[in-house]
Amino acid sequence: MGLSAKGQQSHRVAIFAAIFILMTLLILYGSNNINDPVYAPFHVATNHTIKATDLKKWSGKDGYVPVHGNKNMTLLCHNCALVTSSSHVLGSGAGEDIDRAECVIRMNDAPTLGFEPDVGNRTTLRVVAHSSVFRVVRRPNDFLRHVDANAAVIFWGPPNKFGKDAKGTLNRLIQRVGMTYANLSCFSVAPNKMRRFDNLFHRETGRDRQQSHSWLSTGWFTMVIAIEVCDNIKVYGMVPPNHCGKKPGSKKLPYHYYKPRGSDECLTYIQNESGRRGNHHRFITEKQVFARWAKQYNITFLHPKW
Ligand SMILES: *[C@@H]1O[C@H](CO)[C@@H](O)[C@H](O)[C@H]1NC(C)=O
Ligand SMILES: *[C@@H]1O[C@H](CO)[C@@H](O)[C@H](O)[C@H]1NC(C)=O
Ligand SMILES: *[C@@H]1O[C@H](CO)[C@@H](O)[C@H](O)[C@H]1NC(C)=O
Ligand SMILES: *[C@@H]1O[C@H](CO)[C@@H](O)[C@H](O)[C@H]1NC(C)=O
Ligand SMILES: *[C@@H]1O[C@H](CO)[C@@H](O)[C@H](O)[C@H]1NC(C)=O
Ligand SMILES: *[C@@H]1O[C@H](CO)[C@@H](O)[C@H](O)[C@H]1NC(C)=O
């Protein structure tokens, strides 16, 4: 009898313990949802005062090293169209407007072929990430041959991949591109300039890029280069920083206009913005910075307009 009473008691204790653990988990989970939402955004440091950098003066163009020969990066334009790779450009009918710009800037392997009515058919400058080099080189007709007479390509990537001392396949590949398309001015971003892009991110967000596990996007490089090169910039297809809200799912559109079945734009932005482990793009934070730059330089956003 005594034994069974004891057994009943320990049984009761076990049930109470189980309930207690369950409640604790529920409370923790609940408060987690309030204070630290699943999609906790990457925060611009709160005590950070932005020291505006004059991007028109910050560098000098020696930050771009010719891939072949001794060309200098001398591209200068009054009016530029910066065509993003976002599927917001689809259906815009902006192609002719884009082609009327003095210089047309594109990113990575974003094609024009088949999308001309929305993205136009000229390219003056293409900014290419190390991770996109293969895709660009594989289709030279689309990306390297049919370009404006003064066209340039700027490759960016970690200094160990590009540059005079780099030994990798990627470096050999872009050197061959530089030799083959002698009319095209090919540059890579110099190691010290890569650091300046990092420092700029730090100054504008208050967060050290590496310590905050952030990767800069091709959009970041392209926007800065566009400001260096152009007096006026029209940006096509870039959403404002608050476009996606806090939870993905409400607005579904492909991340890239040329990959209709690819990942969702807002999902990609929000997941990257909240990514903690590993390195992530901070697409939304970058756009907050772009919104500030838009007031300082002549930048207008179209499709969507903001
Ligand atoms: C304020 O910013 C500085 C560097 O900009 C940083 O070292 C410090 O930890 C920040 N303080 C708080 C309370 O966030
Ligand atoms: C590039 O710029 C450097 C320094 O300004 C100059 O010495 C050199 O002649 C230029 N090269 C070309 C091909 O214009
Ligand atoms: C593309 O190029 C052709 C010929 O260069 C031009 O006539 C056409 O209007 C261009 N623009 C678009 C949006 O297709
Ligand atoms: C390269 O430029 C030269 C002179 O500007 C021109 O005559 C030639 O046709 C161009 N070659 C190509 C492949 O565009
Ligand atoms: C972050 O963005 C890249 C595109 O640049 C994408 O491939 C990747 O899946 C995204 N990461 C997350 C966690 O969504
Ligand atoms: C903005 O555009 C005007 C007119 O084209 C130009 O004079 C001015 O220098 C530009 N401002 C900047 C900051 O580039």
C-alpha cells in the first residue's frame, strides 16, 4: 500500500514536472515571438550617427584595376539607367526609356535578350560578382559582345580571387575575357577598394561587415559605382526598404526577372536580413542606405516609384 502511494506520488510529481516544462516552453516561445521574432531584422546600430561620405569624392577611380592592359576606368555619364535584376521590372514597358539613357548599368548575368520591352537592349556597364563570372562568360554574346562601344565590366570579389597575385581559375578566366574582348574595358575591384566598400558599409550602418556576418550584395557595389560614374540615376525595379514588411508570404514575386521559378524576392530579403549563423546579405539594410543616398545624390526609383 505504502509503496503504491509512493508510486502514485512520484507519478503526480512527474506530471507536474511535465506540465511545468511545457508551460515554461510555451512562455519562452511566446515571449520569443514578441521580443525576438522569427524574422528579427538586422539592425542598424541604434547609437550610430551617420557620418555622410561624399561618394563623388571618396575614392578616385584607381580602385578599379584593368584585367588586361593598362586601361583606366574613365566612364562618366550624365544620365544613367540602373536596371536591377528584380522581377518588378517585368511588365514595366520601361525598355525604351532605359535605352534612351546615356549609360545603362546592369548586374551579374541579367539578360536583355527576350526582355527588351521591359529592360531595354543596351549595356554600358555591367557589375559582376565573383559568383556570377562563370554564368557571364558562358554566354559572351549576351553579356560581352553586344554592348555599347565604350562598355565596361567591373568584377568584384574577395581579393584572394582577383588581382595580380591571385592564382585561381576565376582570375585566369577574367584575364582571358579581358584579352578576348579587347574593346571591352574589364576591371576588377582592387583589394584596398574592397576594404573601402566594407568601411563604407560600417560607416553607413554602424555595423562592421565581418563581425555582423554580412555579405555585401552586387546591388551595393553597383549603386556606389553608379554614384561615382553618373550625375543622375534612374533605378528600375528596386523596392523601398519597407516593401516586404516583417513576414514573408504576403507579396510573392520572383527574386530575379529571368528566373520565373526561382526563389521569392521578399522571402530572400527577409531570410537574409534575419540570418544569424553564417554570412548573409542585408538587402533591406542596404536599401535603407540607398534611400538616404537618394536624397543626397540625384537618384530616382521607378517601377515601383518611390
Ligand atoms: C555604440 O557604438 C559604439 C561604436 O560605434 C559601440 O562600440 C558601442 O558598443 C555602442 N554602444 C551601444 C550601447 O550600443
Ligand atoms: C591611366 O592613368 C594613369 C595615371 O593617371 C596614367 O599615367 C596612364 O597613362 C593612364 N593610362 C591610359 C591608358 O590612359
Ligand atoms: C533595341 O534595339 C533596336 C535596334 O538597335 C531598337 O530599334 C529597339 O527600339 C531597341 N529597344 C527595344 C526596347 O527593343
Ligand atoms: C573594336 O574597336 C575598333 C575601334 O574602335 C573597331 O574598329 C572594331 O570594330 C571593334 N571591334 C569589335 C569586335 O567590336
Ligand atoms: C540570401 O540571398 C541569396 C541570394 O543572393 C540566396 O541565394 C540565399 O538563399 C538567401 N539566403 C537565405 C537564408 O534566404
Ligand atoms: C544632380 O543633377 C544636376 C543636373 O544634372 C547636376 O548639376 C548635379 O551636379 C547633380 N548632383 C549630384 C550630387 O550629382
